[in-house]
Amino acid sequence: MTLEPVHIKEIHDLVSRIDSCLRKDDPENDDTDSVKDILRLLNELRYEGKTVLRAIGKVKRAKASIEMIIGSGDPFSISYACDSGSTTARTFDNGLYVDFCHCALASSPTDLEIHNMRTIVAATYTASRKVTIDTSSNWELFDSGAGRKRIIRIQPGILNKKTNDLLHDIALYLCESEHLLWMQERMQSDGFLIMDGPIYPKRLMYWMVVASGDIQIRTDPHSTKVLQNYIDIMDHHIEAQKPLVGFVKNPEDMQIMQTLKRQEKNLDLPWLLDAQFFKNALSPGKAGINGRDARKYITYSNWFLQPNQFYEKMINTTSPLVREMLSHRFPAEDYALAFFMVLVPSMNTIFKIESPYGLVKHEEMRKRITRKVLYDIALNGIPLTLLKADSVARIQLSERRQIIDRFSNSRIDTSYNDIRWGEMDER
């Protein structure tokens, strides 16, 4: 027994007191003018002489009828989506860390040959220099050439903090980027590619440029390979002008709100995340949609450019640790992150759609990508091809247990929380 009726009643009382402070019909809580002021600032948001955000075209809030979008048809004859499943990083009593990632590509209409192609990466780490991991610099083929597998080892001393997180990122992004590069020639030239999540491995990039005695992945060849892979992917799509987007289901960026809080002291901003602001700005009421009709529409923003981010800095850096390792075909600005936001009122959910500036600086390409994304969302909420990729690539809980149970010479490092809560079915 946890909460009894008397406890629930008193918690409900606390809820009512908190909620009453945020009544939407209270003039003091009407942020309409504040939202308009912020949108005006987003034409070009600068801080300490640097552009943090710049609108591509005019800043706008637009709405689209779901019925009309679906009726207009899919603007692309074939779509592809890339996703991966993972065991998540596991720790053993003997100091071994390991994460298995499995990547697949899906297509709409379905191409079973493409669905069958898989890449598997096992990333390992141990602080002991005496332990030898059986790795190979070459990919091993299996399933009559339809699959590839590889073990990599992060060298001792590189990860003394955030070991699980960074090992997972290296395994995940190496697996996904290698699979995309492997499949490039199998995808039709007129196809549309959706990546699950951001187009760049942001946390990995952060630790590549931040000096830290505890995290030294800038010296790790696998991390450098990941970065080069993503540059190669962007080069391929920019050169061929083949549409590519990252579909971010849970955007967590804070840069716009943080910059506004530092620069615009007179603005009382209640939002911490950029997505919270855009969700408010794109809400049906502010987009001129009657409450009863909200489920019939999708609202979305214009495209924005976020210059001076990681990839541009890496390409332009004078540091030999990074500069000499990375090659690229286009000006640094072409690798800058561009995005627009989409709100689905029926789901009460906002998505961030990313693409490299080298693609979307062309107006016609922006229009094609915007129309395609809106079509996929109107049809299914989450793009159907992305859901296919998720179902093909996902490693189920029972399968994860089977994989980890195969370690007969290593015992999983179990904490009390593992015993209390058990393993959750998360990727």
C-alpha cells in the first residue's frame, strides 16, 4: 500500500493551488505579446558579436490542413529511414564495459533486400591495459554478405567519466554512420532519407572539442572516424542534392532560450527548452485555429540556421588534433545545422526537423523537404518509414538478456536499483 484516499485528496488540493496560479484566462499570464516579441528577435539573434540563430527567409508561423496535405499525395516516390537498436552499455564486475548496436535501413515502399542488410558493432572498454580484446580492423561479413559485424575497443585511460554514455554514443553513431555509408549506392538517387534523431552526434562532438583529463576521446580513432563518417554523409547529400533530414522526436536544445535570458533582461521567459517556446508559439490558438478544429491542422515554423556550431568549428579549427583528421568538400557553413519546428496539436507534441544548410539554403529544396515532412506527419504522426526502421532495428528486452547472458566469464555489475526496479524495455 502506498497512497490512501486521504493522501490522494491532499495531493489534489496541492495540484489545484498550483494550477490556479497558471490560469490561461488570467491577463497577467497572457504571453501572446511576449511570444511576438521573441519571434521578432529570431530574425537574427546575436550574442557577444556572434550570430546564434538566423531565420532563413521570413520568421513565420504557418498552419496546414491534414486533409489537404494527405490529399496532395507523397512528393517522393520512395523514402528511406535509418535507425538502430542497442543493448545499452553494460558494466561487468571485472571492469568490462560493452555495448552492442545493430543498425538497419527501411524503405517505403518496402524493399526486403534493403531491410535485410544489417550492421552490428560491439564497442568495448576496460581500464586495464593487461586485458586483450579480440578486435579486427576489418568488417566480418555474415548472412551471405547481407550483414557486417565488428568489435572495437576504446583504449584504456580515455574514458574515466561518463563511460556508459560515451561508449554507447561511439557504438551507436559508428554503427549508424557506417551502415548509411555502406547503403548509399543501394538507395535510389531520387529518394528521401530520414535519420532517427539529430543529424550530428552532438554529445560526441562536444567532448571532442572540450579539453578534459577524464574524457579524452579526441585521441580516439573510432570517435574521429564517426565524425568523418558524418561529414562524408553530408558531402554525399549536398553534392547530389539528395534530401536528408534528422527527425528529432524529443528536442532538448536550450541555446535560444539561454541566449535570450542573457541578452534580453527585460523579458520574463518561463521556458527552459527551445522546444517549450516553439510549442507555445505554434499552439493552435496563436496560429488562429479554433479550438474545435485544432486536431485538423498541423502548425509549423519557418526554417532557421544555427551557425558557429560544432562542425563549422571543427572544420575551421587551427588545432592539428582535429583539423588534420577531418576532410570535407564544401565550405564550413554548408555543414551548419538548419531546422524547422512542427507541432501536431492532436498529439500535443512538437518535433524538430534538422538538415544541413548546404541542402536547405536552396528555397526549392526547403519547400520539398517541408512538404514531405508535413505529409508524413499528417499521414501517420511519426513517419511510417521511420517506424519501419525502428521495428527492424530494435533489440527487444528478451534479446538483450540473451546477449548479455552469453558472457560466461564476466558477471554483470548489479546495483540495488537494478534489483528494485528491474530492467526497463528501453533502447
